[in-house]
Amino acid sequence: MDELAFTVNDQRRNRNYTQTHRSMIEQAVDLIARDGVDALSVAALAREAGMNRSTVYYHFESREALLAEVKAWSRDQLAMGFHNVVERRQRADGIVEFVLGNPEIVKLWIDDFVAPGDIRDRYPQWDEMVARIDRTMRDLFPKADADAEVWGVMLLTASLIAPRVFKNSVSPGESDERIVERFGREQQLLMSLDLYRPVE
């Protein structure tokens, strides 16, 4: 009986730890969105979350570790737009909404994207995406020698940068909702090429 109680308490502690950890990452994202990346620190997150620094340090050993978790969170959010869990238009809209709503976070992701080193360390779905693009390009353009890695870079760059360029420079007075609608429609056309369907 004591062993069962220990197991239940252990599960509760793990669940509470995971929930607190996720909540602190989301609060760090909010802090960055509001005040910029330079404002992020363990002390600032502790103030934002209403907890002491030792609790934050229990979850993140340093500002760099916290920032790494925020980057991982942003990669996960963006990666959802490339999975077939939801309908294509929702995926396209979700990417554009995320990019428009989280410019500071997207900057972090772009910094990682252009940093030296193997992209697979920062974007684990890279090889899978390139394989899908390669297969689709061979199906669509059998006589062309399309470079799937170059296409992957172009598609990711367009997804991450184009909505901000459009909002800031092309149509600055347009609402985010209208930009999402316009980009979603055009991204859906691109996705109809099935560049994102799973490899068979």
C-alpha cells in the first residue's frame, strides 16, 4: 500500500513539475514578446511568474538553458504547421499567425536557422521534410534535377520571414487577420503540391 501511495505521489510530482516547467517557458515567451530577448533573465522570469529564483533555477540552470527551452518551444510550435494532424489551411494559417504574433521568438528561431552547424541539431524534422520535397519534386518535374535541400531552405525561409516582410513593408496598414487570410490562401495552393505529405 505504501509503495502504491509513493507511486501516485511520484506521478503527481512529475505532473506538477512538467506543468510548472511548461508554464514558465510560456511566461518566458510572453516576457520576450513584450520586452524583447534582452529582457529575459532568471530574475525577470521569477518576477513574471511570481516565484523565487531558486524555483526557476531548479528548472533552468541558467539564462542560456532557459533561452534554449524557449527556442525548442518555438521550433515545436512551428513544426506543428508541417504535420498532417490538422487540415492544410489550418496549418498554413497557424504558421502565419505564429510568425506575426511572436516576432521576437521567430527572430530567435531564425538566428538558430542561419547559425553555423548541422541544421538537424536545431530542426530535427529536416531530413524528413527534404525527403518529402524530393519525392514530390521528382513526381511533379521528372526531367528537372530539383535540389530538395535548397527547396527546403526556400520554403522555411518564406514561411518564417515573408509574413513579417509583408506586414512591415508591403502592407503595413493591413490587420494580422487579413494577412493570415491572404497568406493562408496562397500557402494552401503551395501545399496542394503535397510537398508536406508523409514519405511513403
